[in-house]
Amino acid sequence: MKKLLFSLVGLCLALHTKAQSPFTTRDTLDINNISASVMVHGDMWWDPSLGIADCGFPKGSGKNIGFAGSLWMSGTDEAGLLHISAQTYRQNGNDYWPGPLNSADTLPYATSHMWAKIWKVNRTDIQAFLGFTTHDTVTTPASILRWPGKGNIYTQGNGGVSLTITEDMAPFVDLNGNGTYEPLEGEYPDFNGEQALFWVFSDNGHTHTETKGRPLGVEVHALAYAYKRNTLIDNVDYYSYTVINKSSHNYTGFRLGIWADLDLGFFDDDFIGFDSSRRMGIIYNGIPRDGLSGGFPVNSFDSLIPMTGVTIVNMPGDSAGIYRASGSFTYYNNDSSIVGNPLVDTEYNHYLHSQLRNGHHFTNDFAGPGVPCHGYGSGPNCNYIYNGALGGDTAQWTECNCNNTPGDRRFIVTTNDYVLAAGATTKMTIAMVTTNPDTLNSCPSGTFDSILVYADTAWNDFYNPLPVLPEAVKQVAASLQNGVTVFPNPTSGILNVMLTGTTLSPGAVTVSNTLGRRVTLPVAEYGKGLQLDTRGLSPGVYFLQYAVGTNSVSAVFVKQ
């Protein structure tokens, strides 16, 4: 178990009555090669009940590539006062609480209790849902029926309590365009990938004791999603944050950041690095054998070690293929040094702005290979710590070239400062990426080559999302559905239809969309089968039925 520096504040919180306790509600994004926990307080990648890592890779191996992570943010109000929110390990308390803010921009504990819920949906849930031409509360999967879309009368929160949602919340496919989520009208959650989690947290709730600062009065809608394609994308998890300023303040110098404690197996032998072109913080092993310095504890990676990164794939200021540089990349250690654990609001804010705990700027103190450097010695000010490329070039500023002592590192990757006006919404999406375990991912012989490929995959598939119904296509193609063969599936033109042992008649086939409405297609005989011209259809899922006497057989196809 990783050692945490618990404070007296954390002890006091632990002694609070159960009615005032933080929530341990969590779920996992686990469709691909990573099994990553998220919690309703905005923290992720660990199990707060046990105080252990819960970001498994390879999934099911018992090994982990992360221990904790969270959204950090700060800004200055009109009077020049700092407002800030962050989350770490809960030993200092919680800045974030589950649930949306009310009209007074506050979040009562009773509301948090109701919203201590993570909604999870799989693409297969949606595929099953789309397989019905009519929908009711019995046949609609619960993950779709209870999805917290605006106006959904079936949404349920923690413990099955009914929730009333009058504002935009979880994304959904709005078929009739009325802005209300109506699953029994065929509407369903809208996300990329094969699995998604959605949850809500705000920073003006029951306590604000992590940073001990002034809350911002913001509400955060979080959506995590992942693909399962048996390709490089299976080593990528996405986390999108929509931040709504519900306060009356116009914040200047507003900045978002992702704080990450990405332990690779054994926590105390890691190095960090930064790739500025991809806005990515990287964790890699500081020695060739993970866990060696700790006596190879259970679930260390030994000599086959992954390398993991957190990259900001989208942030405020990006537009039309032009991506702003990251604001800063800083770090701190699990100690009480000048680059140790932050204790008060100003120290958290310093780490968000390229500064040490005392407010001095980080510096590039690289003095050549073999000379330890920690970012606060003699040298010019810098916004990015350890921004060199790992590899054979000894002129690059890396922890490996500095011959630092590996340890328990935490880092923060941030946006630039900008204005967040009262009532405004801002968004940021990050991706956790990891390489497969290898001997080339550690100091001194490793390189960043592989992790950069995975990062590029994450960026490409964010801006060019993969087709949203791959699981449906695989299932349809494999099942042949009651003996009916439709190919190619998906199709962008002519769809061939065959029925085992039967010569098909054009007049016996019907096609309908997901609302159960029939669509008319040109149909022609082709041998014993039929050819349907789908070029006039809009992209989506369609249902084909063929009448056989008094019965019918059916199949599903996808129009690209």
C-alpha cells in the first residue's frame, strides 16, 4: 500500500458522522485494456475506501499505472481575491462534492447524497435498445432509461432516488430536437467509443477543505469514455470536463489543470517528463526493474514496464487545427520540501502556475549529464519541467540525464490563463495513454518513441472519432440474424440480402429506422437474393424485415 502523508484535518474528517462523510461511490471505465476507477468527488484511478491504486493495466493483471488524478482550477475575482479548487487523496478533506449547484450557487449535503451516482452505459446497451421498434420501461436497458439527460422523468440517482433535471446535463441523441431526453421515444446517450461514464460534481458543497481556499462556484459535468477495437486505441481513456461558472464573478487568470499521481507498479522509483508538442506529462520508471528498490513488492512490473502519459487533447483557445501551448508542467514529491505536498490555497495555485510552494518560479537548472537537477536551482525560469526527450541525447533535460534519485512523483499539466465570465462554460478533454509493458520504457535505455505513438493515436481519434457503432456491426455480421445475410455491413451503397434456402421477392421486404418508421428503397432481384440501394438513406441503424408466409425474419444493418 502506498504511504500517504495524512494530516490532522484528514483524521478529523474521518471522525465525522456518517451523514457528513464523503462518498466512496465509484465505477470503472473497463471496456478496453485499462480498468480505471472514477469517484463522485472528482478524483479517479484509486479506491479511497482501501487507500490503494485502482487503475489496472493490463486489465486483470493486478498491476496499476495510476494511483490518483483530479481536476484542478483557479481564478481571481474582481477584488483580486484567489478562488481555487482541487482534489488529491482526501486526507485534507474535499473541495468537490457530487451534484449540481442550486439557484444560490451552493450544493447542500442532501443534494450531494442524491447525486452520489456514476451513470455507466455500454455501446451494447444501445445496440440492444436500437434492436426494438418500440420502447417501454421494461425492454429499455436501465443504463439508457435512467441516463441523466435534461428532462428525463426516469432518471434515478444514488439509491434509486428520482432526480429532477431541468438544465442540460448528460449528452444524448435528441431525435425530435425538443431538448428533452425521452428514451421511450427512441433517444439514447450520445458518446464516442464503446463505453462511457457520466457524473457531476461542484466546488461549493459541504466542505472546501482540500485547498482551504475560496470556492469558485463552478459545476462540472464529467464524461469518461473509451474504445475497444483491438488496436492502439485500446490503451487510451478519455476524460472530458464541462465547467460551468455559476457564480456572479468574472474570473481573470482562470486556469484548468490535471493533477496526476501515476505510479507505475511500485510507487517509489519513478521519473517524470514532458512532451510540449502533445501537452503530455509522462511517467516512466527511473530504474530498469520496477520494484527493485522496494524488494519487488506484489504487483510491481519488474523488467517489463509500461510508460504512461496524460495529454490535454482539447483545451480553451484551440481552434480549427491550431492548438495552444500548455500553460505549465510542474511536479511535486510526497514530502514536505519546497517541492512537496501543498498545504494551503496559494501553494496549490503556485503549482498551477509554474511555481514552487514558496511562489518562486521553477527553473531550468540542467547543468549537464550526471548532475542532479530538480527545477529550482540556478538557471532561467521555465514553464515546463524536464521537457527533454528521453533517449541517447545527453543534452536533453530529463531526470534520467540528471541522474536524479527516483521517487514518488506527482505532476500537473495546465491550460493557459483566460477569462471565465459569470455564467460562462468552458471545456477541456484529456487522455490517459499507456504503452504495452516493455524493457524500453525506463531509464537509462528507454525512449519516448512508443508513448508518443499512443498519444498521437489519442489525438487523432479525438478529432476524427471512430465510427460510433462498431460493436453493432460485429454483432450483426456474426449472427446473420435468423438466417438472413446482409452484406456489406455497414454499407454506403448497395446492400445484398440473402435468406438461406429461399428465393426472395422484392415485395416482401420492408426497412424501418430506429423510430419504427418505414423508409422506401429501390429493390432489385439478384440471383436468389435482393439488392437494396441505400444511397438515399441518412447514416444510422436500420431494421430489415422479410415476410415468410405469416411470419417474418429480420436483420439489422448500418448505413455509413
